[in-house]
Amino acid sequence: MGFRALGREFSRAEERLARAIKSPKVNFDDLYEALIMRLDKIEDLMDEVTPEHSRLISNDLLSEDDELNASDKGSVEEAVLQSSRILVADDDPYVREILQNYLQDMGVGELEIRTSGLEVLQALKSFAPDVIITDWNMAPVTGKELLNTIRAGEAEIDSSTPVIFFTANNDKLSRMQIEHSGADHFLTKPVSPKVLRTTLLRVLSDPFGTLSVRFG
């Protein structure tokens, strides 16, 4: 119902369990510690589960009967994108231009473009994004180093801020590294506007509320 931080923690706990189930060798001590950490965060967030903290209610994105038909869902998705703040970082000027055009065409409310992880950390002092889309391989601060800084609470934004990695690496090792880095999602270059929009809506929307959109 619009409590995105809470929804993200539930999703991450679910994903951690899903990975453990699929793994032939499960370290139950590590799994237990990871789940306890998520549950502690969920408990801390429960104090904010009130109507005034709901993104849906505060932005009047709920219909009277809380049920959305296809047309309503499209309107809600547009409203979510229009109210979102996105920060993009990539060291390739061509990729930056493509992403900027895609996101502007989607109607993203506030958009900041940077060329490196270091510039992102500097930008976070004055810009609090709802989602960060960043390249995995950058210098002098890589995407992974940027994510570690955010998740450790050492950046000037919420440590649970969603991070989407954008990478040209599609080999198995790179995919595993990104999947286990704590990122919310990753996209392989080149990406279509439709896939980018779908991913943004999935990350921006509450996985347990009306805005949850299921894609394939």
C-alpha cells in the first residue's frame, strides 16, 4: 500500500530464501544471520506503517474501491514515474544520452545524470533519488564500491535506496557477482525502453500493494 522500504525488505528476505532453496549447499548459519538482519529492519520500519507515510495515499494514487482496471493501472504507473527521482551514472557518453532520452520520454519527474560513482556520491549530498541506475564498471569508484558505500549507510541517502546496475557484461561470473552484491536489479546493455520502464516500475512499486505489476 505504498510502503516501499518495507516492501523491499520483504522482497530481499524472499529472494534470499529462494536462492538458498536453489543452492545445492546451504550455509544455514549465514542464512539465519541474513534473515535476522532483514527481520530487524522490518521491525524498525513497522513504526512508519501509517497512512501519512504511504506513497499511494499521499499522492492520491488509490481509487475509491482500491481496485485498478487496465486504464487506471496505466495512469497510476505514469503518476509513479512522474513523481520519481532518478539518478543515472555511466562513464559512456553515448549510454548516458540514450538513458536520459528514455527516461525523459517516460516522464520521470526529476533526473540527474553523472559520469562516475564518485560523482554520484557527491550528488547524493543534495539529491535524494528514489532509484539509482549505475554502470557496474566505472572509475575511480566502481558500481560495486558505490553500492557498498550506500548499503553501509556511508552515503547521504537511505541505505535501502534501490540500485539498478547497467552492464555490458553478460557472462555467468559477472551475473553472479551482481546478483549477490545487494543490488535490486540489473540490466544488460543494450536495453530497450520497454524493459527499462518495466524494471523501474517493478523497483518503484510496492511489491505487496496495488502498484505491484507482474511481468513474465
